[in-house]
Amino acid sequence: MRISSLLACLALAACAHSPPQTLSGRIWDARAERYVAPEQLFERAAKARHLLLGETHDNAEQHRLQLRVLEALAARGETRVLAMEQLDSERQAAIDAARAAGVDAERLADAAQFERKGWNWPLYKPLVEFALAHGWPLAAANLSRSDARAVVAEPARSRLAPAPPAVLAALERDIIEGHCGAAPPAARLAGMVAAQRARDARMAEVLAAQRGGTVLIAGIGHVRRDRGVPLYIDSGDLVSIAFVEVQEDKRAPRDYFDGFATRASFDYLWFTPRAAREDPCKGM
């Protein structure tokens, strides 16, 4: 689901303004409530079994920083499974076969049936190239669109226990905000919440199935500890990093904990400039 990308713009970006330069590029440790250097973040990330990197999908700088994190782990001699929301798990066998055949990133994307336009393939290609060059396995982490549509139509197909009321309310709010404040009909909203939860649960299942360490590339909403993938991982051995687009009227990290997130939502916030984009709600 692309809701996480739109939400990041609506909740974390002032779409009509340029971000302040003083915060962009800095990393905030949400638990220690202090800035940290990249090397401190890399050291902490290397100790976690699961590393979750939450993005705004169309932000090129955030993808550059994701690659920087991967390179820092590789420089420490690590080989991890690179799991991606952008790859549907039903294509895993085809991806593995393409890897075994020694294909390049473009041919692997073909095998994965990567939705090049919807996901803006040039932003993800360097991550796939990294995995190929460093011998990191690729894990297709997401539900297929057909499976997600089936859950929207019939939420019980997710086979998940009912969400806690606070989680349910937060996800409903996310979806409504992702639709520019226009609430879908109640039945459809319930289905969309179920599909979002099913995606998170599938990503968690894929991560947990790996024998070694993992890195997940996903939308910022999916890596939230309070309502995303971490809720479905039976392990506290994870680190969640949110790449956050700065806002002109928010000049300190604490200003970002104002309804979008709490200090328990992410372990680190890595601030970046806002990507150039039109207001997604313009004309609605």
C-alpha cells in the first residue's frame, strides 16, 4: 500500500515550504533524547538482528541514506538479508531463480515483476545492485496486490487477532489522513485497516523466517514500533529508523512528536530535506 508515502508527506512535510537546513542531516536518538553521529547509529544498527529503515517512497535523499546504512554494515563484514516492501512475496521463487542465473538488477526486477512506475524503480535499483554486488539475499516481503485486495474485501482473510483499540484507531486515522481527510465507507475502511495489518504481519513473518540478520526497506508507517511491523515480530532485537522530512515550522526533534508519532514510535529519526512534489491533496 502506498498510504505510508502519502502519510509521510501529509504528517511530516510542509508541502508548500522549504525545510530548515539546521535540522536536515541530523540523527536524533528518540530514547536517549540526544543527537548522535552516523557512526554511533551504525554501531547500534549492527548489533540488532532486524534493522527497519522507514522511508518516504519518493525521497531520493532517503534512499541515498539507506544505501549508506547498508554500506556501513557491509564494511563491518556483515551479510544480511535485504527484505523489501516493494517486492511481493509470491515472487520469491522467481527472484531466487534469477539470482541463481546471475542476472543483473534490471533482469531481477523483471523476474520480480517490480512495479517500476509505481515504485519509481531508479530510486530502488541501487539497493538491489548493492545486494547483488555484496551477495546479500533478497527477500520479497510484501503481500501481493491480489492478496491485499482480498483482505480489503473480506478482512477475516487476514487471520489476525483483533487489533487493540488504540492501534485500530491510529490505523484508521492514518488511512483517512492518507485520503486527504476523506473517510472511506466504514466497511471499506475496516478492510483497508485489515490489509495494512496483513502487510505488516507478512513483512514480520518474512523477517522472522530468516536465519541471520535482516534489513527491511519499507514505508515509514510500516516500521513504527507502536503499530507497524514490530508489533508482529516476536523479538525485541530490532532497531527502527525513520527517515523524516523536515518542516519549516518544526526546528527541533521534539516538535515532531505532536500527533504523528510518540517517542516510542521509532528508535531514531534521521532528518532529511523534503522531496520536491506537488501537494497530493490539491484539487480534492
